[in-house]
Amino acid sequence: MENNSMMSDVRISFYKKTIAKWIPDKDASILVVGGGVTDQSVLLDVGYKNVVISNLDTRLKGDEFTPYKWSFQKAEQLDFKDGEFDFVIVHAALHHCESPHRALLEMYRVSKIGIIAFESRDSWLMKIVETMGLTQSYEHVAVYYNDGKFGGVNNTEIPNYIYRWTEREIEKTVNTYAPYARHRFYYQYGSDIPFQVSVEKKALLKSIFVSSVKPIHKVFSLLFPKQQNLFAFYVEKPKIPDDLYPWIQVKDEKLKFNYAWAKEIYK
């Protein structure tokens, strides 16, 4: 579990507004993957009642997230049944997994309605910011603020590579895993100053630069919203049989190839 107190008010506000928009039902069952105290605080503030927070933190006893439940879980191998929760969410934790794609698909498997993730977007502006040293490629800052023992890949002391996503990659990953029906994909974007600048000892020049480009960045973000550094996505699972592709049918309570449909098209 990361030291979530490092998270800015802007990021927390983005989290609250987005999650409230995408999960209007306060009684929905929710699993948080790679969760921590920020997740607990945000979900309580929004008003959700039925929440399980999971992570790989061996320091926890189990009552830290009261009134919510806690479960020791590896995101890539969730010990839950298919569709056990209405929603599965993750906030700034997929990039701590050794296999972010596998973790995303496990979230999909145990969700009934959909999955929601807050992660970094792999934009060309982010690549520039990374090259300039304004953000990290490997998250050693998280390990440092967890006593040098936790906060890295799989919550170990080894700093994780920060895996960043694109919309197309998300859609390809989900559609490959569940190719039988149409999914609905929703995206949200926002901006915050690079976190690394605020915690480095010798970052005066970086801070001056970031402050000087703020007005330009505001205009730039209006013109190119996808280049912002806050990114969230919601994958709504298909409703069966309404969202099935025409070449798929339900027969004997199983998904089957619709041979009659294909016969109308092919010789």
C-alpha cells in the first residue's frame, strides 16, 4: 500500500468526481484492487457502503479500512468468483503489478457491471515530460516514502516501471479477452502538476519551469484534452444477449457460433 498522503487535492478531486459519475448507485458492491487509505477516504466521502479494499500489504491487520472490509489479494490472481462484485476499481495501482494487463482482465472477470481504472495515459506530451525528468519512468519515490521496503512492483522494495495506457490498447485488451459482444468504453481526462517536482530536493529550476508554463498548458489542455496527465477509463460489460455480435447466439445456456447468420453471408 502506498503512502497515499502524497496525493494532491487535484487528483483526489478528479477521483471523487469521476467515480461518483460512473457509479451512481451507492449500494453497489465494489472491490478495490491495490487499494489504500485514499480509496477508503474517497469512497466514504462519495457515500458507498458495500466495499472491499484489497492489496498486497503485509503490514495490515485487517481493520484499517473500517467500515469497509479488507482482503489480501494479488491483482493478477484474484481469489473471487466470476462476477462477484458489481464494480471493480483501481486507482494508481495497475502500474505496480508485474502484469498490468493480466490484472485488468482479472478485474473484468470478477466484475458484474464493469471496471474502472485511474492510471497514467501514454501520450506524446507525457513522453516529453518524462524525457525532461519532470516525471518518473521507475517509481522509486513510492518506495522511498514507504521506508524503502514497500511501494514497488507487487508492493516490494523494487521500484516498478510505470506502465502507461492508451484508449486503443485498453479496447484491444478487453475485446481480445471477451470477443463475443460489444463493450462500452468511457474516458475522462484532467490535469495536475507533475508530482515529482514537489518532492525533489534540487528541483528549483524544474519548479520555475512548471510554474511558467501553467498558463500555456491550460490553453493547450482545452485544445488537446487527451494530452493531460490525469486519465480514467470505465469499461462497461456487455448485457447478454442484447449486446452479442450477430455471429454469436445463446444456445443451451452457452455461447455458440451462429451458423445460420454466417450461411446468409458466405458461399
